[in-house]
Amino acid sequence: MKYGYIRVSSKSQEQNTSLTQQRADVIAAGAEMVVEEVCSGGTVANRPMFSEMIAKLRAGDELIINAKAV
């Protein structure tokens, strides 16, 4: 399975095209399942969807993170 992870820091970013573009990017890179999250980038501990997705990863799975600079 190829997982994609996308995130924005605030609700206002969620309303613009940031998530839309990130989603398109990870799907174009081959993601079959995309996990979205709205949370601050300050700490990984506050990213419950990311943690849940990591727990699902198995040998052979791929994780695609949109790290495209804007």
C-alpha cells in the first residue's frame, strides 16, 4: 500500500488551495490512500492522524510526504 500524508498548520490554510495541491501531488506520486491533518508543525506528538497512519505501515508499504517547497 502506498500512503500519502498531507498537513496544514491552521484552519485558514485548510480553506485555501494548500491541501488541494498537496493531495494532487501525493496522488501523482502514487499514493493510494491519503491521510490529511490540520495541526501545528511544532511537534510530532500533536499529530494523531500521522501517528495512526504510521502504526498501520507494514513491510513493503510506502509513505509519500509532500515536501514540495512553496
